Amino acid sequence: MKRSDNKKRFMNRMHSGDIRHLKRYLWLLAPLFMLLASLLLIRQTRTREPKSHYDVMTDAAERADAAFQAIREERLLRGHAISPIDDPNRTGLVGDSYTEITTTLGSLPSKRSAANPNIAAMIVDMLTQCGVQAGDPVAVNFSGSFPGLNASVLCALDAMGAKGIVISSVGASTYGANLPDFTWLDMEEALLRRGLIANHSEWFSMGGAGDIGKEMPNDVKDAIAARQTDRGLSWLYYEDLSENLAARRAVYADKSLEAGYEQPVCFINAGGNLLSFGGGSGMVSAANGILRPASAPLLKEGARGNGLSVNAGTGGLIPFYLEQGVPVIHLLNMKSLLPAYGLPFDPSPMPKAGEGEVYMEWRYNKVLACSLLAACAVVFAFAARRLPRRKVPL
């Protein structure tokens, strides 16, 4: 009996000791619950407010809206009807399914989506995130595939007071600016004539195969080139891709130096011009929106995989500028890009200038967050003191 009683007492002491230790360990849950409650409270007390550069964003959208209206009017004046099926919002920014200057297949819903004037506000937001300020040189590479994007970029640069160094190519994918007598450059000329833009193209190429329009009829190319050179644009015609890329980089560098900068502050690519990735497949798989220089190794690796080494001068403008530490804004895949910035894909009706989540951001109560953080630290310190101490044998 004595031995049995001793065993019971021993087991009772062990059991009570385990309960005390367990209670102490349960204190570890207090900081966890405190953190979860704090996160929930912070989230519930956040507010949706206009971004700090809201006024510039709305200015850009209003400029783009006026530009779109002018392009629509000019198109109708030139006798080009607007298809109610292809362009139900009647923006005038949607081209034909195929013409002599059509280069590749394009997405009709994407072309319709690019006619949203609030995209100009999105581009202001992107440029601001890239650190662009008034007077900064921004290198720009346009194709004719998304006239709405092109006009939005110019309006965003105008609203910010930045200096665009703009090179445009004529060729366009299906439903882009592919009317031979009303190309993107003709749209741009109409906007300049009406005083709706300040930034504009000063150089152009034909685009398409080899960036010299190999698939386009010669008489069509000659007529387009004559129109653009007559209005003072410089024609970039190089049969060698490396020479073409070198000439473009020289244009961007020289104009940046004139503005007092060693290189552009940012590079914008709108559409699928051949020179953006030097003809490699990286254009299809590259992320849209803002590309930071940290992503350069991946792009360079992809370029080399296609036999297009950046160092050899044929890797394309996007990998080149990322390698130089210049942020890039790549505008191509509307289906993934627009929703990421709070803008609709293929909307009907088209939103008005100033509408969309792109103008807003979440604001958090910093005083509340700091107070809750301090409270969590106190609870954690108290819980740590309640933990059992174990002696470690030396």
C-alpha cells in the first residue's frame, strides 16, 4: 500500500506540474490572438481615398478623352465608317480586320479596351511610380497596333510635363491603326494640328517584317513615308536589325543628353513593335506594366535563348534599358494589365474620364497601427515571462 500511495502522489505531482507548464505555454497564444485582432482592426478602419497625384491623373484622362474625340471626328471626315459590331462604343479607334499595312493578328476586345481615356491616368500612375517628374526625358516606342494606348501615353506625358522622345512604327496588328491613309502617325498629326498634344513622334519606321514593312506593297509604303517626311519626321530605315537598334538607342541617348540626362528616366513600349524585344519570343511571355531593372537577368536569358544577346546589340530595347537600370513600362496584354489597375476589360459603355478604381488607394490609420504594435509588444513580453525556464546542463 505504501508503495502504491507513493506512486499516486508522484503521478499527481507530475500531472499538476504538466498542467502548470501547459497553462504557461498557452500564454504564447495571447500574442497570436492580439496580432490577428490588430490586423483585422487595421483592415476594417482603412479608407479608400484619391491618390496623391489624382489631379494630374484626371488631367491626363481629360486630355485623352478630347484626343479620342478628335481622332473619331477626323476618321469620319476622311470617309471611314465606324463598325457598330467591331466598335460598339463608336470610339473610332478600332481599325479593320485586315489591310495592306496589317502585320499580325490582334485581339479585337483588347483594341476596344485601349480606347478607355482613363488609361492615361493609369500611365501617369505608372510613370509616378517609376520616379518620372516634370522635365524628365522618357524614351517611347510605339507601334500602330494600339492608337488608344499611344494617345494616352502622349497625354500622360503632357499632363506631367515630361519630355517624350517618341519613335513610332506604322504597321499595326488587326483592328489597330491599320487604315493606310489614316495610320497612327496621321492620327497624331490631326491631334497636333488641333493643339491637343505637345509630345509627339519625331522619328518613324514602317514596322512589320524586319521593321521595314517587307510584307507591305511598295506603293503604299512610299505614300505613307512621303506624308510623314513631308511633315518633318525622320525615317528610320535599316535592313540590319542591329543597326536599327543602335540608331534608336542613339536617338534616345542624344535627346536625353540635350535635356541634361545621361539616359532616359523611363522607357515606355506600347504595342508589339519588333524592336521592343529584338524579334525574340520574350515579347509574348514578358510581364505587362512596370518592369523593374531587377527583372533584367530573366529577360536577357530569354533573349540569349533566341540567339539575341543584349551585349551583341540585338536583344531589343526592353532588355537593354532594364540592363541599364532604367525602369520600363510595357503595355501590350490588355486583358491582364487593365484589371490589375482597376480598369475594365472590353467595357460597354465606355467609362467616362475620371471614372475607375485606378484613381483611388487604400489609406491606413498609422496612429492606430503604431498603438496596436506597441500593445502587441507588451503582450508578447508578458507572455515570454510566463514561459517555464529550463536549466541547460553545462
